[in-house]
Amino acid sequence: MRIFLAGASGAIGRRLVPALVAQGHEVVGLTRRASAQVEAMGATAVVGDVYDAAGLAEVVRAARPDVVVHQLTDLGAGDRAANARVRTAGTRNLVDAALAAGVRRIVAQSIAWAYEPGAAPAAEDTPLDLGAGPERLGTVEGIVSLEAAVAELPEWVVLRYGTLYGPGTWYERGALMARLAQDGKLPATADVSSFVHVDDAASAAVAALSWPTGAVNVCDDEPAAGHDWVPVFCDAVGAPGPELVVGERAGWARGADNGRARKLGWEAGMSWRDGFARV
């Protein structure tokens, strides 16, 4: 297949390009600036701006893709508002470009911690948390906008990734969460998270090329409270032991159920317990 990959130079994109090429796909990778790295991995790199609707439409039309894969983020500076803009305006432009080019299928990155509060890890039919407080609501609304736009194509898969860790993410040595841990600003709370290594996230994106339409939680098998995972992460990045905070978890911090992904034949290659040792 011919695949247009938006976000080819990102943490997942850098793993996804060689995986797609190895399967015989022709990959056109969208980047913000010229990228010899993307070309070296076997893709055709094209420079474009997702906020330039007309320019993006032309780039997608010229690529003639069978599938668009959306792995766009804007997290380098830790700016959640900028990332929400990618999910809203950037996704809108990418979907419009795909529709104008006659693309039938899209695979898009979403998140697995936008669900409403509940007692158990959330499955895909759990409503998203549109009743969230102000600090969280912008993130949830960005996801709602992204997923609604993606669903305009005839065939679509939304990959609701757990918290990404590994090279190129916030969860590696020297990155944002490691710096917080070093500064004693990453307490171990009761909040539950589901994690996925970037290698496993990329493998799910490859598999999703043939998955049925719908949303899929992509995370490992072990949702974990901060009481469990934060000390392991701190040790992995050489940070001091965290402050232990006793109390109830936030209602939405419930983790995610990956049962649908496993039924589709995907499974995580590693759990956070093993994966943190590699950061």
C-alpha cells in the first residue's frame, strides 16, 4: 500500500517508517522540516505544515495514498495547549486533505486516559470525560475533536495509546518526567496509569492497517497505581525515591483495558516493569 504518514520523524514515526517499509509498503512521510533521517529509513520525506490547509491538501493529493496514518503531536516543549491544537486544527486539516484526495482509510493516534471516572480500567465503549475540570477538559475536548474528524472517513481506526515511554518520550533519562523525578516533583500517588512502550505503539499502528473500524486501547496488560510504578521509574532514571502520597485516586485515573487489541491479535511486547529498565 501507499501510506501517507503524518509525524514521520516523531517518537513513533521513527519506528513506524522502517516497520512499514519492511512489509513492502511505500511510505511518504510528512515532516516539519527536511529530514535525511526519514529518507534513510526508506520513506519519501515531504515537508509540510498541518496548519496550512491548502498546502497540506496538495501534499496529500500528490502522495496518492491508500491510507493516511496520523501520528502528529506537539509535546517537545511540554505545552499541552499546543498539542491540543494539533489534535483539533491539525487533524481537521489532515482529514479534509485525505477526503479531498479520495483516501478511504485513516489510522490515528489518540490517548487512553480521556475516559470518564470509574472503578475499573476503561474499555473503548466508556464515554470520554467531557465533564472534566478546567485543567483536564482541554485535553479531552481535543481528543473528542480528533476522533470525530477521523470518523468522517469510510474506514478508520483510532489508537488510544496508553502513556508512552521510551526513546523520544517524556519518560526517558533526561526527559521531562525524569527531571521531575530528580527534583522530587513526581510523587507516588494512588492514580492508575496504563503504559505502552513506543516500540509496541508502532507495532499496533502497523497492525491497524487491517483492523476493523473503531477505537482500540493500545497499552500493556498491567494498569498500575503510582504507588507501584513511580518508585520503579525513579530507580530506572537514577532519581531519589519519591514521596508516597496516601489518599484516593482521581476518578478518571483508572487505566485502560486492552482486551479488544488482544482479540485483534496484538499484544504488548513488554510491560512497564520490564520496559522502565530500558529507559
